[in-house]
Amino acid sequence: MVYRRRQLNSVAPGGFFRLQNAQRHVVYGYGDGDFIRLRDEFGNTWRGTASKEDDESIRFRFRDQRGGTISGISDSFGVILRDERGRTWRGFFD
């Protein structure tokens, strides 16, 4: 049998993030490796991680201090996230 070993500490994107939803609410921040911290225009802080998947896409997971979650994927060109209310956030990382 052939077994495939998954790397846990793969290199995740870092830099500046900027995301916006349909109502023009903005979330922005920075990331380094697999730790990312974002802040929205209301002062909420979102902390999260990024991990590379097997198909070279990047999976993002964020959580705020009130228990809200946002998760999604990136194809190295843009980021698409969805929150628990079904709102879509689109943006980029640089």
C-alpha cells in the first residue's frame, strides 16, 4: 500500500490582507506564516490560521472574541470567505 504523509507545517501565505463583503464592510490585517490577525471597521479582532491543502489551495479559518467564525479558500490570486450568517467576503493578500 502507498501511504501519503501530510505536512503539518507547510508554508502558508503572509503579508497584508484586505477583504470586503457586499455591504462594503472591510476587514484588514496582517499575517505571518500560519497566524493571521484581522480587524474590522467596528474594532473586532479576528484571529486565524492558513494551511495549504493537497491541491495547492489555501484554507483559511478565523474566529473573533465573540465566537463568530469565517472560513474559506484561496487559489493564490484571491480569497473568498463565508461567515456563519452566509455573507461572502472577497479580497486579496499581498
